[in-house]
Amino acid sequence: MKQSVTLGQKLVLYMAGATGLALVGLSAGMFLFYWIEFEFLADAAKEAPWPEPIEWVVMFALWILGLLGSALTAIYFGRKLILPLNSVASAARLIATGDLSARASSHPESATFKETQHLVADFNTMAHQLELSRSNMRTWHMVISHELRTPLTVLRGRLQGLADGIFAPDPKLFSTLIDQVESLTRIVDDLGTVARTDNGHLELLREFIDMSKEVQSVVSAASPVCTEAGLKIEEKLAPVMLFADGARIRQILLALLDNARRYASPGRVWVETLSHRHYAILRVTDEGPGLPDEAGSSVFDPFWRGQHSGTAVGGSSGIGLGLSIVQAIARCHGGEAFARNAPGGGAVFEVHFPQYTRQ
């Protein structure tokens, strides 16, 4: 098989060829000049005789030196250019085989070219994102299989017991089965919402709404469940007009209240709506224990659960998609969700929506 010429070799050949052609053109021009001088300017030719052989030798030597200089220059700069490209190519081949930990190295010799530095940095960023995506996918698989296994095991055990006559059919048993089905339904719905958001297919039915009225309807419906968990909801609702999907706004508040029900200490939960600097803000504050120090914006990542997740009310910490759905819906509206610890203790969740005026 014929071996292909490398980029470095081509660079040397091209630069040497360009320099050689330039020197050949220079020599031809000098020859033409002397010919014209001897043919048409005889008097001037006497004062400027035809070059001696030694002069031709010197010009030829200079031509050779020019070729060598251009070749060495091409090798020098070609090495600076080729090293990072080879590094990227090698890392790309490793990634193609499944090794997503492969990274391209930035050689000190290639620091002259900002373009190659940017290429290596961008490639490594892409490789990191691919590795992170695979890690997240594995996490999704493990968490989903774990979360689905529990209700499915309960359903199977109870139904098998009914079939074998171990359990007597009674309302309490049927209620337990319905709870497990609802748990499965909630998991599937949450996964569907996250998937549609990631694909940009989350449908929003926008209209001008008063966010305080949407919040009020959720608070009325969720108060009994929160009361059972030892939480008392206190409202501070200001009328805020917003161009949004009312059902999705209610879904956000339900997720935030469910998060408080699972993790907040018994006490009060404040729900507020307000307008600030062209933003409509939905705020939910609880009395503790607050967010872990390492939480940051990670609280809105899928499947994120803090150190206190094991102390959830009722012994269930959830699948870890509630807050990620809050962030996803907020961003679909052009907004953003934020989380922080309150100065006096407790967690504060805020969802900011851009406000639009009627046309």
C-alpha cells in the first residue's frame, strides 16, 4: 500500500517549492535584465559586464541556502502545528473505541498558535461533556431501575398474595395497590417531562394569567397533605400578570411544596408571588434544615439528593426529579430557578419568569 504524505511533509514541500520558484524567478529576472542590457544598452554593458562564473556559483549557492532555510522553517513551524493535531487525532480514535476519558494534550511547542490551543481546549471540553453524559446516563439507568423496582415488587407481592388466597381483598389492600400504581405513574410522568424538555418538545399553552391565582389554587389543594407532614403554609400573594402556561406554573409549585414536605422540618412554609425588575417571582421558603453547603445549583440536576435525603417524611426521598423539572419548566418560559439558604435557617427557592406586556 502506498504510504500517504503527512501534513508536515506537505508543508515542507510546499514551502521549499515556493521558495525555489521565487529564487528561480529571481535568477530568470536577472538573466533577462543582463540580456537586455547587452543587446540594447551596449554602452552601459561595458560598465556592467556579464557576471563572472564565480558570481553564478555564488547565486546558485544562495539559492540552495534559501531552499534549506525554507525547509528548516517549514519543519519548525510544521512541528508546532502537527503535534496538537496528532494529539487530537489520537484522542479522537480512543474516544471512537469507547474510551471517553481520552484527552488531547497541549504541547508547549505549539503555544505559538492560538488556533491549535483553542482546538485542543474545545476538543477536551467536548470529550468531557461526552464522558459526563455517559455518566449521567448510567446514573439514570441505576436510579430508574431502583425506583421502579420498589413499587413493582409491592404490586407483584400483593397481587400474587391475592391470587394465592393469602390476602383477603379489602379496601385497605386495594388502596395500597393504587398508591403503588400512582407512584409508578408519577415516576413515568416526571421522566417524560424531563425527556421532553431536553428534546425541546415540552408543549406550553401560554396565556396571560395572574400567577397569584394559580398559586392560590395549588395551596388550597396541597394544604391538607402538607398539614399531615407538619407544615403550615402561609401565603403572601401579590397580583402578578404573566404570559405563561398556568398548568406548568402549578406544576412548579406542587414540586416545590412536595420537596418541602419531604425534606423540610415541621413548621411554616411561606409561599410568595411578587414582581421585581420586569420579572415575576415565585418564592417558597421553609424553616429548615436548609441546603447542604456543597449544593449550589446542583439541586436542580436530575437525581440530585442532598445529605438530608434519607430523613424524608414518610421514609421516601423520591426519585430526585422534582427540582430538575422546576428548572426545566422555568427555562422553557425563558426564566430561571434559584436556591439558597435563608439567613435565619431554612431553604429558599425562587423561580423568576420574564414579564411581557400585552401587545
